Amino acid sequence: MLKKAIYSFVPGIIWLLTIVVGSFMSASKVPSVAISDKGIHFIFYAIFAILFYIPLRVNTKRSFSLVTTIKLVIIIGFVLGSVIELVQHNLIVGRYGEYLDLLANSIGLLIGVIISEVLYRKVVL
């Protein structure tokens, strides 16, 4: 049972690494897409929230309560996004941290948590 709980976090960890690597690439290496930068932030962090919400709420030996799961996912996601924005602004050439990126991240986290809980209550997860 413990292995199942640990393995349930693997997609979220892979997604977290995808966010970090993509965020720390120089601006010239980031591929151009048809969606806005803020839309990308929103989508990436909504997926992040879903991929971490599910194992915390459903697949762990001691599943967390609704409030605890929401707090964990949103706090971890917000801290991750904040650190990434600070590093981009101060250390990555050609990249700049933006408050609006952090806002898009936060809205994505919130929507991802809402989607996950709706699915959880409908017993889809």
C-alpha cells in the first residue's frame, strides 16, 4: 500500500520538474506558443494542483482532509511559483519575474483544486 501511495506522487513530481526546467530556461530557448504567457502559467499550475491534490486526498494511507489538502497544495504551489519568479528576476538572463505570473499561478492552483474536489466528490477519483 505504501508503494502505491509513493508512486501516486510520481506524475506530480515529473510535472513539478517540468515547470522548474521550463521556468529556468533562457527566454531565447522557450518555444513560442499561440496562448498567452499568463494562460500557460494558469494551465501549468492547475495541472500541478490536480496532480498533487489527487494523491494527497485519495491515494495516501491516511488521506488528508479537504482543508488540509487545499492548504498543502496551494501553499506548496504558491511558494514554488514565488521562488521561481524571484530566481527568474534575479538570476536568469533574459527572464523577469512578474507579479501577474504569480497571480496566474495562484488562480490556476485554485481552479485545479476546485476541479479535483468536484471529481473527488463525484467519485471519479
